[in-house]
Amino acid sequence: MHSRFVWHAPTFLNCPPGFSSAFWGSATYPLPGCCRTLDATMFDDAARAEVEGDADLIYRLAHGDPDDVLSPRVLCEQLLDTRPRYAPIGQEATVARVGNEWRVYVQRGVSPARARWLVGHELAEWWYQQRGYRGEDLEQRCDALGAALVLPRRVLQAARRQHGDDVHAIAKTLRVTQSLALLRVGEVTGTPSAVVRKAGAIVRGEAYVWPVPLVLTGPDEHPGIKKVEIDDEPKRKGLVAG
């Protein structure tokens, strides 16, 4: 989990106008053997429904409409009364109490698309802290809620009516990373989807027997699995089953 209160007072930079995904939170797996079912759910359907409900509630509190996307800047302004800031910090993002205000900081140099999700995740950290939630699935909920804030379910459904499951078109239209678009499609539709990185596979959608190990240097051709090129972040590839 991100450290909220460790802060070294750098000179902060206000985020530029229109501060705007980033990927879902990661799950890494030991991957011995030939094939196995990777747990894509990470928490149960009831918890996932609660996360989607939290996203809708946050949008209402921010005077937004879940049928439209609110930028991270607007969400921060409405919920925290401050803008997210780029700053030279030692981690990708954090939310911290500074005086009487809560502030979200993003590491200087992070791309706008990835920063979009990072701000969503930090707002989720703040949200659950305010509600005193300390469940074992807290980090997974923050990952999920951050993604739902960046790419609300109904917004994605509307995008799919226009673009189908073209991850690149969805990502470009909604200003999120291709990884986030692919994984969020898996989340909303149930289609087994994976993003493979050096740090480990991130999987979403219904349970599926993936060929393992899922590694960047592994073969791209598997029966029933389609490779999706990811070209906006280094050393990643996407996989979609079915």
C-alpha cells in the first residue's frame, strides 16, 4: 500500500490544466507447471459490486454523472478541495494530509494516462480511510475503485458500442492506458483478460485456465487466446481468451 504520511517537503508543481490510465493494481503469481487457473477475482462478487457502488457514490458527491467521465483533477477539487500535483517524490503517487487538507501527489515524469489511474487509486485510499475500512482486500479495492473512477462501467459500455473491444481505440478515446482499457473490459464483460509484465501477470474477468508461466518472452500463440499489442507502456503484452 502507498505510504500516506511520509513526506519530505519538496517544491510542488501544480498539475497542468486538464490533468488527466493507467493500469489496474497488480497481482503477481508464482507460476510453476504447465497450465493453471489464475484467480482473476481477488475478492468476491459482493465486494466488487460494493466497489462499483462506491464509484457511483463518489461521482454523485463530486456532482458528476457516471455516464460521463470526471477528470482526476475535477474529482480532487470536488472531494478534497485541492488539485493533484506533480512532485519529485520517491514513489509513483501518494495521498497525504498537509495541514488541514488532503493532497494527492504524483511523481514528476509519470505519463498523463498512468497518472490518471494513480490519482484514482489515491482517492480510493482516502475514501476507505475516511470510512475506517481495514479489510484484507483493501489494496485490491483501491485498485478496483481507482479503475472504476477513471473508467466508469457505463462509460466503458458506451465506448464498446462504438469501438467494440478495440482496446487501442478505447484507450485513446478515454485517455487511459491500453492496459487499463483491456483489464477493465475483462472486468465489466467477464472476458478472461491478462496483461503480462516482468513483475507478473495481471488477470481480470472470469476464471480461466491460462497457459503458464505467463511471461513476456513466452510464446504468443495459444489455442483460444488472442494477443493484444500494448505499445504505450514498455515490456507489456495483453492476452484475451475466448
